[in-house]
Amino acid sequence: MKTVITIALWLLSIFFAYQIYNSVMEPIEFDKVKKERYSKVIDKLKDIRDAQIAHRRVIGEFAKDFPSLIQFIDTAQFTITQQRDSSFMEYDKVYRIDMEREVKIIDTLGFVSVKDSLFGDDSYKNLATVPYGQNNEKFEMEASTIDANGFKAPVFEVKVDKSVILYDQPKDLLAKEKSAISVEEVNGPEIIVGSLTKVSTSANWPPYYDTEKE
């Protein structure tokens, strides 16, 4: 009987030791996985933002969906320009003399494809796909216009739920992550770039994800 009790106590000790170890290591491993996956997702969101900014620069508005954005990248070109100062003489009817007028002249130097300028390869064709998504999930993207001090301003937003990226992680840690509010964390349940309510191309991730590779 004494032997049975001793074995039971040893088993309980091992169990509790494992539970303590797991309670310490599980959040550490979660944080490691989270940062690794977030980095890949955020890199792609940055690419999407760059492509959307290029779309607005060339077309005048943001793309409403990924097929149109990808087609734009595939075919569009940036115009390369150079601005220079110039002047000319013009007769002034008030002073009744020739007066010098200064002007800005913009010269077109050439064109460069958006694809080569932003990507250089065919990686943009998978812009919509969320890295680490278990079921080939896509980013949610929407574009619209809002009133900004009397002007119609184009806006866009791209987002993905954290649960798509961390689908295989402990549910309690995922729930805590989705409610995170901190300057050092990606706040809220989603990773987002852009906004549909204000003129902004900012994102909700902390500076860490912009400087970690530098």
C-alpha cells in the first residue's frame, strides 16, 4: 500500500511540475509564434498598401477588390517626371511694360511599370491570400469615398481576423490576444491597414513590425 501511495505522489508531482512548466512556457511559445506569423502577414499588408497608394496615384482612387488591384499592377505604369523653373517676358497691361513671369515646367522623362517598381516578380498575384491561413483565407478589402472638409476623399481598408492567423494556438491565449490594448501590441481582434472612416493609410500594428528588419 505504501508503494502505491509513493508512486501516486510521484505521478502527481510530475503532473503538477508539467502543469507549472506548461503554464510558463505556453505564453512564451505563443508570443514567438504570434510575432513570426504577424511579421509575414504585416509584410503582405504593407505590399497591399503600397499597391493601393500606387493605384490612387495613377487612377485617382483606390481599388475596390483584389482582382482589379492585381490587374492594375500587371498593366499600369508610373510616369517619371522632372520639374524645372523657367521664365518668360509678358506685356503687363497695368504697368504697360514687359515683365518677367516665373513658371514651373514639368517634363515627362519616361515610364516604368508598377509591377517592376513595387515587386519585381510575380508575388503580387497572391496578394489576397493570408499567410498561414489554414483554409486559403483571403484578406478583407474595401474601398470607398468619404467627405473630408467638403472634399470627396478616397479611402480603403484591408484587414484579417487574428484567429485566421493563430487558428492552432491555445484558445485562452488567443482570446487574450484579440482583446489586447497596448502601444506594443496589435490592438483589437484584427490586423488592419487603412480606414473607411478617415483619410489614413496607417495601420494598427506597433513600430516593432516596421523596424525589426532594419
